[in-house]
Amino acid sequence: MTHKVHTTMKTIYIVTTGDCEDYQTCAVFDNERQAKKAAEFYGGEIEEWPLNYEDEGMKLFREGTKGHVFYFDDNSNVVKSYQTVPFHLTPSVREFTDESFPSQYSEMDKKNHGRYRVEVFARDEEHAMKLATEKLTQYKAQQAGVC
């Protein structure tokens, strides 16, 4: 299966083999003819990507924005938090219920992870905390039917 990207930018052709744990890049070309020959040689597939492509997560990271994840308990107290690169996140609120925790989680794990997971983008921890608290408050209000 060939991955295609439609764009007016210069395209690169990446020859890959395998999937999941076995996935690997074998070669990179700036023309499709060479990529097809390499794909035949390696028994691989060709992925087409625009050169110097930057998705929204990369753009945020380059601009100094970071991803922040907060875990809150039922009373909206932070149980734990960490910072990560923004392209691993989608700003959101997730409520954990007994059914949504994987069975291998113990009661201690549930307590350590809190009831809500909130993901936000921000330049610093203070602003991230403000955004996460606002997002959680809005989520709880929607769940309660207030807004």
C-alpha cells in the first residue's frame, strides 16, 4: 500500500518494510523511479511525504509550546502531572471509571492516576494548569447538564 500526500511541495519517497515492531526505513529518494526500484529490491512499500513537512504538533513544539498532562481526583486536586512533546496529545478531558481502567490496574494505580486526565498545550506549567483546570470545570459542568 502506498501512502500518498497531495501537495505542491517537493515530495520525497521513503521505502519501508515490515510493520509495527518490524517496521523500518530502507531508503529515501527524491524521485519515484528510484524509489520503485528500491522497493522492488527490498520487497517493501513506498511512502510519499512532502519535504520539510511540519504538522501542527511540530509547529507548536518549534514555537516553544509543550504538551501538559494533568491527572485530577474527584475534587479537582492534581494527583500527578507531566510535560511531553505536543504531537503526542490531543487537548481533551478523559474521565476514568471502574470499567475504563484496564484490569491490571490496582486500586492504588487508580488512586495515583486520579479520576480525570486532562491534556493541554501551553508554553509553561502555570498557564497549562490554568487551562487544564478550566477544561476540567467545563467538562464537569457539561456532564452535570449545566451548560
